[in-house]
Amino acid sequence: MIEIRSGIQIDESELSFSTARSSGPGGQNVNKLSTKVTVHFNVAASGNLTQQQKQKIFTRLSNRISNDGVLSVACQESRSQLDNKLRAVERLIELLKAALTEKPRRIKTKVPKSAKLKRLDKKKRHGEIKKLRSGKPLDSF
């Protein structure tokens, strides 16, 4: 079981992995070995998530989920397939954790009267400075 948050876990059997050759420089390692790892998690078919949790994931990660309801995360940073597999799973966990966390509600506050007066005073001073700039030129001798 992989723990996303306290009380939220997904089974490792729900994850599937695919490998491919990595892109970019790397010489023979890139040309011969399949070190890029993509982890697939079928959000729609997950038995460990509630319907509300699935809905949150679908709305917040809609650009990363396919039409089949599969969330895919790829990693090709390391030259080792195992390292890339672990990093891909970590990224998947971070994505799910971010999607399932509640954002705190904003508490509305009033602007203090002193702040309003300070702003108005600053505006008046700035207006006076601009007035002085547009003064008529002095008469010539």
C-alpha cells in the first residue's frame, strides 16, 4: 500500500509501468536501454478512493488524465530504470497529495481606517507635486 495522506492509500497493484528509451544525450545508454519509466494509475477504477476524492482528482488534474481516466507520470532523469521508477511514483504521490488537499478558506477582513486615510493623503500630496510641475513659465527679462 502506498500512503498518499493519512487515511488515503492506494494499492501498488493499481499501478502499471511502461518503459521506453529516453530522449536526449547519453550515448550508448540512451540508444540501447529503456530507462524512461511511465507510471499509469487508473483513477476511475481505483477501489481505495471515494467518489468525492476521485472527483477532486479529475477536476484538479484534468489536463493530465486521459479520456479513459488514467493518470500518467513519466520520468527519464536518471540513467537507471529503477531510479526513474521510484521518482515517477514519488511524483504521482505528490500530484495526488496536492489534488486532495483542501485549500484554506479566505477570511475577509476590513481595510483599517488609518490605511484609507494614509492612501488618500498620499494621493493628495502626489497631486500637489504634479500641480507644481505644470506651473506657467517665468516672464523673460
